[in-house]
Amino acid sequence: DNHTFFSYGDARSILQITDEDPANANRMLLVYNRQSLNVSAINPGGSIPGWDSGNSWNREHTWPRSRGVNSSGDDNSDLHQLRPSNPQVNSNRGNLNFGGAFGQSFGIVNESGSDYWYPGDADAGMIARQQFYMATRYDGSDSATEDLELLSGNPGTGSRFLGNLDRLVEWHYEAVPDDFELRRNDIIYDNYQGNRIPYVDRPEFVWSVFKDQQNDSQLYVGGSPADNGSSTLN
């Protein structure tokens, strides 16, 4: 709560730093298609180097504005949920709920007769943790914000709800935080907002907060557990 505010305009420069390509400091990774974009070649002498008014890349609200994010609130420019994106890919996603099984290409998928957006394996876990953060951070107490909530299934647009929570939980466990995500969390905390995505640091919190608050996990060593659940290997 009470993080340091940066404007939506500020994100045009900041995202070039937070989403820098680990393999090349002159490039940044775009969400969903994971394109490595050479931002050093975009408007190098302009007032905002690396930005050409959204032609080469734009700012994706992973939690869409039409699903409860207000254009004037802190949630609109929260760096933990904004990601640089290819404009066409951003348009294709629109305001679809997230969904689809882990292990496929990014894009629109159909489950049980409804269209969802699958962010791709490289981003699925990270996207999930960003949405967990938004639902935790914004409860409507901040000016010009609403109580953002994650729901199972395919909640309709024009509300403060986003889905599919069940798939997000799956992705969270399928794709644990990688070096790119860990670095991003640190940079936003150290250099900008002063707050973190707790589910990156403590992934086990997700089950407690978003599921049943019960820890029913078991660990054993060996080919299979003994009748009482204990290890069969010393």
C-alpha cells in the first residue's frame, strides 16, 4: 500500500528499464510474444528515446481498464501490472480474461465455449502473479480505484472482476519466477514504487490467499510413500 506514484506517461521510459532484455541492454522484452525489441534504435534523439507514440510498442494493462482499472487512479500506471507490448498483440488480447492450459502458444484459446487469452508459457506464471498482486493491492480504498477481484471462469466485461482464477493458480505453480521476473520485482521496488509483488518472493502465499487457506501438501523421499505417508528411502 501507499507506493510511490509514477504516471502513465512515466511508464514510456521506465518500462524500457524494468523489461530490459537480459541478453542485450539495448533491447526490451515484449509481453506475450516475448519479442526482443531494439529500443535504442527508436527515436534516439527525441524527448523520450525509445518511444515513438506507440507505433513500435505500447503499454499493456494486464488488468484491463474495462475490468475495473480507472484511468486516473494509481492502478492505471502501476508498474507491477503494466508491460510493454506489440500493438497488434495488445489489440488481439483486448480485454479478454486469461485462460487456457499451460504448454501452448500465446493467443486466443477457447475453453467450454468461451474465448480466453493465453499469455504464452514464458509469461504465464508472471502474468498470474501480477494479477494476484492487483487483486491484493487494490481494494477500493485508494482514490479513483475499485476493489479488484479475481474469479473463476469467464466474468463479463465492464466490471471489476478478472478471470480465470483457477488457470492463474495453475500457471503460478507451472512457471515459477525466473531471473527476468525477479529482477523486475527488485527494480520496481528499489528504484521506483517502493513496493513488491509478495507472490514473487513468497509463492506459497497464493494458495492461502486465493484458495482454501489449508496446507495439505505432502513430501516423501523414495519411489512411493509408505502407508502412513512417510518416506520409503532413508
